[in-house]
Amino acid sequence: MRFNVILRYVGVVMLYVAAFMLVSAVISLLDGMDSSFYPLILSSLLTALLGIFPMLFVPKTEQINNKEGFCIVVGAWVLACFVGTFPYMMWGGEFSMLNAWFESVSGFTTTGATILNDVEALPKGLMFWRSATAWMGGIGVVMFALAILPSLGKTKMTLSNVELSSLAKDNYRYRTQQVVQILLVVYVGLTAITTLLLKLAGMGWFDSVNHAMSACATCGFGTKNASIAYYDNPMIELVLIFAMAFSGVHFGLIYSTVVGKSKNIFRSEVTRFYFATLIVGSILVAASLFVTGVYPDLWSSLRHGTFQFVSLITTTGLTTADCNVWPSFAVMLLIFASIVCACAGSTAGGIKIDRVLLFGKMFMARLRRQQHPNAVIRLKVDGVIQESEHLNAVAIFIVTYIALIFLGAIINALFGLDLVTSITAPIACIGNVGPGFGDVGTMDNYSALPAVVRLQSTVLMLLGRLEIFGFIQLFFMKWWR
Amino acid sequence: MKGIRKRVTIGFLSIVTLLFISGMISLFELGHLSTDAESILNNSRRNMELGKDMLLALQDHDRAVSRIAVLGERDSRYDSLCLNSISRLETSLLAAYDTSKSNAYLDSLTTSVSELRVMTGGLLASKPDSLNIVPGAVWYDTTYDAEISKIRDQVNGYMTFTYNRLAPRAEQLSHNAYRAVTPVLISLLVMIAIVLMLFYFITIYCVNPILGINKSLSDYLTFKLPFTVKTECRDELQDLKENIETLINTSKQNKA
């Protein structure tokens, strides 16, 4: 394994992170050089130095192996989160070292959980940087760099193969170069449209851009302490519901639909299942809210129920209401949404609805096999037969995911958290959702949690973002020959 | 400038830049902290002095009024002491307003001092022998003492209030001290990373090839083994390797 090559490509990603810091510094400058200007400009300089240094020494390499590619991707994620803490720590305020790490990891992994009690106290430059971390993390920091980089030949293919999960690659019938470009085009397009629609719905430009970046990255960072509840505007909520819902769809399918290809979101079995889950879940939550009298009329129940269900299933975490006071049935549905989450190949985290669909089919196949032991049962998704190795991987992923939630819950309980917080905090972190229930509810934050729990939450966020095995692999490098 | 020289220069320039940045930030932040601390100390000292002046003026006023009202000693010394102490009180109040623009304690103190001035005017305007307006010891014990006690409490309140206001600022200062060293620490951390990278890159791109060339050349000279060295960069070491290869080939051709 060539460590110098790894450093070079991680350095390239650092340069993109530095560029976003610089853009945030410009925002700060436009805001009358607010208190975040110096922290941002200095962080940008330091990050750029870190990134450019290996590039001066290490020559460009066309060929990198899978092991190196893996180290580049994981290294870039961890280092991006690390340098992402610089502006926060330099600015001060509520950001201690651990809090800055939490906020940075939460942004890059698009979790959207925060330790800030007063988001509105942040200067505009830092607020934009917070949203920018989420936006970069949305399609993946490495993928983001790859989409803009000129052709790197086999290097690009290796890196994109490591960054994109096997499920995410399913719907692409293009070359690597095109795949990363499609990702970027869809992502930028969605963000631009959402910004425009939010502005038309009544938000200011700055808030529109931030919320669009946050919603399309399915992150949930807002610019107001009360999140979307601050605006109390059904049009804004409607725009965000659509933005979040479409950000949870496979980007390749969105592209195919827009360019008129036959394989589109209407024909994909996974997308149909996803939209059906969205509709049924939203109606059930709304019905629960209406029947128990949380909201006086059906319209309010439907408005808040739909927004919250879509927000949690897409792992966004924006909020319009305090879900802690909602009835148990609605809360259980929202917890279910936080575990299942949206489609692979989108910006969402969690188990992914693709795996849930496959798991359901495996369950049915198991029942049929018990009735007909000699039957040859093939599982298909969108007409494609699924290999047994792939099915095993899905089952192992789901089991490991649930096991990690329980492990996180046990650690939380050890540090004195109540039952609901202990269980829902790991669900919200590993699924990159953000808000949970109890002390980490939609109107609360993670600042009151013990330091160990906050640190553990960041590990869960990274595990979730790198699809568990991507991160765990880092500790078993010696086995990789 | 190219090759090894360029890389080493850039490496050291980066370190120097970071050292410079760290130094500048330290100076800037420490300067900031020093100004903040100085301003807190100055404000604290000034407020204490103003409070002390006000209390001394009140004491002088009290002494003069007790002479006039209780003992009936009408003397120009006491009259002027009365007026002077009021003026000193008002001057201190104006100075206090300069330090803290809006302060409820100062506003009520100003009202009370105005009342005291009216009361003093009444006392001084009364005839020395009739004490119609100023009913002697009784007036002093009830009306005047109540007024002066009220003003004394207000001055004490003002002093406590300014002290309480300075305490959070001092606490903020300790937070700022932590924040002030953070950019320096981060710059140093990045500098350490760059030094480590520089060491690593110089080892693999300069030291290792030189050692390789040396070993290969020794092997060629001692055992006549072929001169083969692998270099990754196109720099002076690559040129050196190629020059040695040319030299060996020329030497071989000459021998032939």
C-alpha cells in the first residue's frame, strides 16, 4: 500500500473542503465581515496547505488498487470531518473541541444533529459553512471531488466503486465518469430548484440557500432555533417535503426520468415501494395525530404528520413540531421511518428501503421454501435476479445495523440516559437522521448528553455514512492482502 | 527553481508561513486579551473610586447639615461644604454616566441627588434662628436621614451592580483566553502534520533514491552487478541516475 498516493488523493479532497471554507468566508465578508471571517479564512488557508502539500511531492498516479482506494475514501471522510472543526473551534462560542467535532461529523455525514442551543447566534459565514459541510457530505466528499476533477482514468473508477455502495451502483448503466457527473448534475439541479422555490414561498435568499442545501443533502441543519416551525408557512413546508422526498430517490433514476429513459422512477420497484411507504406512513401518522386530538383539524394533522414522516424517513431531520408530545403510535411510526430510511443511491442514510424490500422478499422466500423444500426460488428486483451473496450481504448488514443500535443504546444507558433517549439517539445517529426522541427530540439537541455519549454518537454517524463495513474495515487492514 | 530544491523550499516556506501565522495570531489574540483585561480592571477601579467619592461627598454633606440643622451653627464654611459636597456628588454622577451609559441605579441616584439639592437649598435659605422650614434635630433624624440613607443605599447598589456586571465579563475573558489559544494550537497541529509529511516525502523521494543509487553503484563497482535504480520523480536524482548510466555505458564502450 502506497501511503504517499493515499496522501495525495486525500489532499485533493482537502482542497475542495478549503474552497468551501473560502466561499463561507466570502459570505461572512458580504455580511460586513462578521466574527466568523477570520476563523474561516484561516481554516481555509490551513486546510489548503494540508491538501496542497502532498500534491507537490507525489506525482499523479493512474493506477490505484482497491485497498488504497478504500483508505483514500475513509481517510478523506475522517480528515474532512477533522478539518471541518477548525472554523468552529476558532470561532469559539458553544464549540468546545468535542462539540466542534460533533457538529463537523454531523454535517459531513448529513446527520444534522446539533449541540447548539442557540443556532441563531452563529454568524452568517459559520452558518453557511455548517450547511456547506452537509452539502459536501450529501453525495460524499470523495464523489464530490471526483465529479469536478478531470478524468483520472482507473483511479476515478476505483474511488467511485469504494465510495458508492453496491446498491447505489445498481441503477447506473453508464461509465464511471458519467455516473459521477450525473450525481453532481442531479444534486446541483435539485438544490437550485429547491432554493428558488423556497424563495418564492417566502424565505429570504440566505435561508433559502441554506435550507435547500440542507434538505437536498438530507441533513436537517437549519438557520433557526425552531427549525422550519419558525416560518409557520405551509408553502415552505410543501416545497421542503418534495425536496426531501426526491433527495431520497436514487439519483440515477431521477436523471433517467428527466432525460426520458425507459427505466425511471415510475417503473422502479424500489421507488414505488418508497413512495408507497411515504404515503401510507404519512397518512397513518396524520390519522394518529387527528384521532388523539393533538391537532384540532385534519389539515394540521396531515401537514405536520406528513412533514415529520418525510423528514425522518429521508433522514433529513428538519422539523415543524415537537414530536415528543405526539402519541406513541405516531412516535413508533417515526422511529420505524428513522430505521428504514430512503433509497440507495440518494443522499439519505440508514438501512435503505432497497434492503428492506429485499429482506421482505427473503422472508417470503423463506416461508415458501418451508412449504416447498425442493423449490428453486429466485429473488428479483426490477426483473434482475439477486445473487445469494448479495442477499447474504443485505441480511448481515441489517443484523449488524440493529446490533450497533443496541450496543449504542447500552452505552447510553450506562451513562444514565433514559430509555427512550438511549434507544432513539443511536437510531438517529447511525441512520444519519439527527433528531430522535426524549432528550434528543425534534425541539432539543445533543448538548446535554455526556461527553462519552456525544463521542460515541459521532462514531455511529461515521459508521452509518460509510455503510458500517466501510468504516469497520479500517480496523482490519492487516487482513486485507 | 525545480526538482528537489523546489520541494524542499516549498516545504520550509510552508513551515515558516505557519510559524508566522501562529505568531501573528498569538500576538493579535494576546493583544486583544490584554486590552480586555485592562479595560475590565480600569472600569473596576474607576467605579470603585467614583463610589468612594460619592460616599465621601455624602459624609461631608451629612457633617455640614448636622452642624447647621442640629447644632444651629450657621457658618459660611458649612454652607459652602454643603454646596460643594452636592457638586462633588453631581460631578461623580456625570463621570459614572460616562462609564456606563444606561444604568437604572444611576437614574434613581440622579433623582435623589436632585431632591437632596432642593432640600439643601431649603435648609440654607432658612433663617438661622427660626427653624420653621428646618425643624432642627427632628427634621434631621426623620426627613434628612431618610433621604441620605436612601442615597447611600443607592450608591452601594451602584457599586455592587457594577461589580456584578464586571464578573461575567471577567468570566467571558477566561473563555476568550481558551479561544485565543485555539487558532495557535490548530496552526501548530497543522505544522506538525506538514513537518511529518515533509520528513516522509524527503525520505521516500530524496533519501531512499540516493541510498539506492549509492548501493547500486557500489554493487556495480564491487561485483559488476547491473546498475538498476527505480526512481518515481523526474528530478535531479533521475538526472543523476541517468548520468551514471551514461557514464557506465561510455566506460563499457571505451573498454570494448
